[in-house]
Amino acid sequence: MKRVLFALFLLGLPVPILGQPVSVNVASLLADPARYDGQEVSIEAEAIGDRLHAKHGTWVNFLDTTAAIGCFFPTSLAKDIRLLGGYELKGDAFRVTGVFHAGCPKHGGELDIHADRLELLQKGRPTPHPISQAKVALAAGLSLASALLGFKISRRRTKGV
Amino acid sequence: MPSARKPARGWLQRTFRGRWQGVGGAKIALGILSEVLFSLLLALLLFLLGSVVIMLRGVWPTGL
Amino acid sequence: MANGPVGQAKSSAVVYYAGWVTLWLGLIMTIPLLTALTFQEWPDFVNFWAGTALALFVGLAMILLTRPAQRELSWMEGFAASALSWVVCMFLAAFPYYLSGHFGSYLDACFDVMSGFTTTGLVLIQDLDHASNALNMWRHLLTFLGGQGMVVLALTLLARSNPGAFKLYAGEAKDQRLLPSVGGTALAIWEISLVYLLLGTLAMFLVGLWIGLRPVPALLHGVWIFMSAWSTGGFAPNSQNIVYYHSLLYEAVTIPIMIAGSMNFGLHYAAWTGNRKEIFKNIETVVFVTVLVLTFLIGIAAIPLEGGLAGPLGVFRRVAYTFISAQTTTGLQPVYAPAMAKTWGDTALFGASLAMLFGASASSTAGGFKGIRVGTLFKALSQELKRLLRPERAVVIEKIHFYRDVVLDDAIVRSSALIVLLYILTFLGGVILTTALGNPISLSIFEVASATGNTGLSVGITQASEPWILKVAFILIFFVARMEFLSVLVLVGYLLGALKSSIFSFGRP
């Protein structure tokens, strides 16, 4: 047994130590769901999109640097998530802890995390969207050029060529 | 312009004129309905087939 | 055959008509432009402004430098113009994509455009979850336009000016004539799609509100997911695709949309004009149901259960949905790609690959071999078997029901067999390349089947970090498969011809 554990340790496989959630990134959850099935895991990720209603809870999708995953919350807990990311802003970043399911029996076999703890890592903030002067110049130049061509074509039409 | 004197007609009627001659809204609605019905029946068939096969495989996972 | 005076004049007309389609693309690009304006997404406003201007410029230049055909367009010219339109439009539609900064390279942007136009749905876009509404509008609009056929769109205008316009339309692999005139057929296709657009969007919008989307996102997601499902494209505004919504109802509403989208426009026309029985009798529906049930049975019998399918509902939402999505060649994906690659097992993946290759109906937005060809070939096989078993003198006649009973003849069988053969060769070539680049065989089969069938389900091979050669190969596969080979081959012939004539013209204008 010890040898097995040691081998697992060498392989870098996460051996769940009592009470300690496995810290993972989302991509590894998606890539090998069976390995983490039923374990308590924690991810560090940004809340994105919308809060989605479900029976007895709320869904919020979380995106880390690798991929996104759906997390199921008790609705009261989901209220702590204030800013959800999108085009305008980067959402609140949390450490989300909960039980991972490869095929969740409550949610039609979905691959999800039933979260029970949230730890705010960084508050969400608006994403700056500066306008590039060069692009404006490019767009204006192209518009002018196509207007010229349009003018030329209309003259060809009237001349009946 | 003759159209100026005619009463204004909806764009829907105008575009459908000729191509859908004699096809009323009810007929189209029934057509759409039967297409949707067909898809739902097919989905139901797959649901039943799936359930039966999984049961035949002798494994009945937890859940619904 | 074409009997233009010189090669120059012939290619001139080809470029002229492609120019008009390009012009249309520029006009269509004002929709995302207005979206950016509405939501005050200024950087994307500038991107789409530049994109619109560039498309108009190129379109106008193509028209200005060439002349329309003075006679009826030949089949060759129609096909070449169709294929050329797609290539030019790919490069132009990719321009605002590239400017948006969501793509690693111009090639990646072209990949996503071609994937959209051909209603495939494989994507290389990065950071999709932070993309603007304008960009998402463009993505889904591309797939919607591509599904109906961009040339079909332009035809409503062109058909009046040239009686040979049907040849452009057929070049896009939509050879079903619903009505005597091409313009009428093109319009009828758009009308059918627009009626479904209204109904489908309304349904998705209401369900969206129900599951908790705010009204504006509910509407946008509704339009986008409708466009994606109807055109059997498979895009979605978020990286998790259809899983993002976590809702059985949301998924369920997409099912009739996908299936209706994969039906022949001729079938819609028949059903809407009162011939509703045709839905259950048509050879394409029969093939569709048969292939779907058989491949699904392969999948469900073979899929490993340890992953936890969680009961009949789980089986339905993960496996049945995936097979419907595969067979309609949509590509909305209810399972995360890497998880699918890891847990589905080779046989189930192969079953889904078969569904994607067979595909749905001809003259629809779907891809694959298409029902009419598969039906024809199986009827031919049964005819051959009967011939062997019966006395030598007996005459065996097989009929297929395709709007009316058609007697199977060798010409139909031959053309079906040739196209299916071309699909298979394309598929095999793709698999060889994909495995040669180090991917496992079963995953390669799945991903290439997805590309060949213009489906868009993925097991994760398609990603921004893949080698450029695979991206180029996939773009070509999407394109030839969508155009059903002929028009692309004709275009290549044309380009070679034009090259030859310019070499031999010794500097003549």
C-alpha cells in the first residue's frame, strides 16, 4: 500500500489528504473526469456570463486560464458573486471549492462542481477597450476608396458602357 | 404608379404573393407543427431506445 | 458547354458575379456594425466599419474591372463564380475577426469564417467568453447566411439579370427547385428560414428568460442559438457551447430546430403547402431516421458506463442529443470535448463519426453524404441483390420516393456513388494527415468526420495551437464538402485556365 501511494506521489497524482480539497485547473477536470469524480476540488477562476436558475440552486459558469466549467451553488451562496465577466468587464475571481461530478446524478449526467465554499480572490473590474487611431484611419481610408469606386461605377452605368 | 392608388398591403403578403398562392396561414402552421411533431417523436424514440439498451446492459446508474 | 470567344471573357463574367456576392457580404456586415453601435462596443464598431468598407471596395473593384456575361451563363461559369464567391468572402469576412484580437492569426480567422459559412462549427477563436455582442452577431450571422447559401442570397438580385443564375445556385449544392424560377426558389428558401427564425427565436428567448438570462442576453442568445441550430452550424456565444445553459429545456428546444434545419427545403415546401405525409414518406427522412437509430444504438451499446451517465435522462441529454447533433451535422455539443475524448470509448466515438459522415438531407443546411445519395445507393444494392437471386430474364425495378416515385436508373446511382466516393476520399486523406501529426486514430476519425460532414462536434484536436497545415487542410475539407466538390474542381480548372491564357497572351490586355 505504501508503495502504491509512493508511486502515485511520484506520478504526481493528487492523493487526497483528509479534508484537503484537490487544487486543480479546469482543463485537467475536463481531460480526466473519472480521476476526480466525487472528490472535493477547488479551482481558481473568474465568474462569467449569467446566473442561471435551476431547481434548488443557481448555476454560475467559471473560467480559469484553461477552460470553463459549470458550478452549482445554493442560491444564497451564489449571491456573493457580484460581477460576472463578459465583454465589458472581467468578473470576480474566486477560489471555488466543492464536490466534482464526472456525470452528476442530479443534473442529467452533467460534468459539474457542486460548490459549497467561495473565497474572493480579486474583485471584478471593467475591461478597458481603447479605440485604435490606426484602425479608424484604415476604416476611413477604405470607405473613401470604396466611395470613389462606387462613383466610378455609377458613371459607367449612366454612360451605358 | 398603380401601387399608389392600391390600399397598402403588408410586406408579408407582398413577399408571399405568387410563391405561396392559395396556401393559407393555417396550412403553413400545420406544416410547421407536423415538422416539430416529427422531431419530438424521433427524440422520444431515442429516449426510449436508450433507456432500454442501458437496462439490457444490466447497469442502471443512479439518478432519475 | 461554354463557348465564349476567349478565356479572358469567360473568367471576366465569373469575377463579375462573384463581385456582386462580395458586395452583398459588405452590406450584410452592417448588421454587426449596427450591433456594435447599439451596445456601444466602439473598438468592434471600428473593426466592422473597416470590414464593411473593405468588402465594398473589393466587391466594387471586381465589378468595375469586369463585364457581365452577354449570354446565358454556362454551368462551368456558374459553378466557378459560386466557388470564387466563397473564397473571396472568406478572406473578407475574416478581416473584422482578425482585427478583434480574438484570433491567433489571420489563418485562424479564416478557419472560423469557413467553419461558419460551411455550417461546420469547429472553432479556433480565443477567449470567446469575453467576446463582444457584435463579434458574436457576426459569427452566428455567417453560419446562418452560409446555411441558406450566400449565393442564394445574392441570387434574389441576380436572377432577374441573368437566366443562367440557376447554375450559380446549383454550384452551392442546392439543386432543389421549389418553384419554376430560380429567384422564386431562392426567395422561398429565405421565407421558410425567416418564418422559422421568428418562431425559433421567440421560443429560445422565452426559455432563456425562464432559465434566468436577463432580457437582452436572452434575446441575443435566442437569435444566435437559433441561427446556429437551424443552419446546422453549431456555434454558441460561450466556450462551453450548449452546456453553458445547464438546462434540459433549453437543449430540448434546439432539437426540433436542428432537425427541421437538416430537412430538405423541398420537404419544408411540400409540408407547408399541404403535403404533410411527405415528411414520413420521403426517402431522405427514412434514411435519416434509420441512420440515426442505428448509429445511436452503436453508441449507446458501446459507451462505457463508469463515467456515470446518470440514468435515462443523462443518456438522453448527453448521448442522444450528441447523436442528433451529429446526424443533423449541427455540432451543438452537450459534452465537453476533452471529456468526450477521454470517456466515450472508441466504438461510441466511431458510431457518432458515422452519423456525421452520413449527414442529413440534400438541399438543406446540413452536410455529409446526404440522405438522397445514401438512399439511392442502398436501393441500388438491394436491386443488385434481387437481380442475382431472381431468374435471369426478370426485370427488377426499384423506386425511391423523393417527392414523387422515381425509378432508379444507372445515371442517378453513378452520380450518387461518385460524390460519396469523393467524400470518403476526402475523409481518408484528412484522417491520414491528422494521425500523421500525432493524433490517435479514433480521435482523428471523429474530428475529420466532423469536418467532412460539416458538423462541428470536437474531441479537442481542433485548437489554436494545432499545426497550421492541419488548419489549412480542414478549411479545404469544410469547403469542398459543403460545395459537394464539383464547383471547387471547376474553380480550380478555371484558375488554371486563366493562368494559362495569361501566360500565352504575351502581354495583350
